[in-house]
Amino acid sequence: VTHSMKYVLTGVSEVDSFPEYTSVGMVDDIPFVYFDSNIKRMIPKTEWIKENEGADYWDSESQRESGFIPTFKHNIQTAMQRFNQTAGVHSFQLMYGCYLDDEMAALEDFYQYGYDGDDFLSLDKSTLRWTAANPEAVITKIKWDKERDFAEYWKGYLENTCIEWLKKYMGYGKDTLERKVSPQVSLLQKDPSSPVTCHATGFYPRGITITWMKNGHEHHEDVDLGELLPNEDGTFQKTSSIRVTPDEWKNNEFSCVVEHQGKTIREIQIRTNN
């Protein structure tokens, strides 16, 4: 079991219905704080952070995030120039964070920028240099490679501050973050010609495997594994779909096998939507 803390900061251009800057802090992939350029305040998204931090925390977090608003505006404009774009909807993202193992020892960490959904620049902590993911990022890389203080600050943050705060938040949210909830599993199919979907939901923590068996053997053909998605209550859901003809389904034994926290659930009966 690993634990993580990460922040995802996003600036967007020319979207009226969406704040030009948002920031989400997550522990174990559960959002616990949120900020945007419309509300201009960092706000709690879990009870455990709300109950444990006071006004000073929210003021300093809000101040830090407010400082990012003009930076991200500038970053988008710069990236648009690099990619020869003059208008349109564009996004600039920063993701950073750290991981702990279940003995609370530090594992990996990361600090990376993205533009329009693709990698842009990332920090190589060992050399304090930047890795450009495409030719458009090279100018920034060369500039930032000379500014060692910036890289050193984030190296220190990732190796020390990030780990300390993650440990603190794990303490705050222990009951929630270390709970174990088994998934509910069902096989769903819209009509006989549709794929059969194995849907696992309501589980925590996030680690889960979904596999298909055909006549007692693992089956990988025509299988689409869905992404892990969060539920409103802080649990997760995930799907795996298999494309199979009605005859094939009838004449063979297919089953979906879900493994979570040492527990195995096997489902063979389709629930139809009618």
C-alpha cells in the first residue's frame, strides 16, 4: 500500500464557464482542498482537514494559490507563442507530489508541467535540471537550467515539506484514509449485442484488479479496461468490458474476477437493464 499527496494546478484560456485558474490538492487521490480564481479562497473538501486546520492555514494556502493566477496566465500566453497559436482554448498544468510506503518511508516524487494535455517540462531532481518533452519547451528548459534556486526550492519541498505534510494529513484523516471498503460487483449489458461490462464500485483504497475468465482460464481478448473514477463519497469505481457474441456467452462460462485488499469476488450473472 502506498500513500500519496499531489496538487494539480490548471490554467485555462478563453473559457467563460470555467475559472481561469483552479488548484486541487489530493491525498490518496481523494480531493481534500480546492481553490479557484473566482472564489479566491482555498476551501476544505474533506471533514478531516476542516476539523484540524484553522484560519492561518486557510489564509496562507489562499495567498499562495492567488500568487499562481498571474503566473499561469503568463505561462499560457508564452506556450501559445511557442506553439504559434494566437487564439482558442488552451490549458497549462502543473502537477507535483510525493509518495510514502506503508511504513511511512519516502518513495518517489514528481514535479511536471503539461500544455494542452501533453507533457511539457519536468524536473530532474538528481541533476537539478529540466527535461523538455518537446522542441517548444527547450527555450524554457535552457532558461530554467540556469536558475538553480527554483529547482533547489522544489527539490527541498518534495523531499521534506511534501513528506512532512503528507504524514500530517495521514494522521488527520487516519480513519478515512486507512479504511477498507469492499467493492460491489455487477455484470451489466444494455442488450444482447452490446459488450458485457463488469462494474466494481464503492471500494476503498483504490488498488483493484479486474480480470475475465473463460472456462476457468484467464481471457484477455476483446477486453477494455476502464479508468479508475472517484465516487462522491470518497470511494472509487472501475469497469472492464468484454465484447462477446450471445452464442459465445451462452456456450461458454465467462466470469469477472475482482480482487481488492486480499478479497476475491467472482460474478457470472448478467443484470439486464430492462
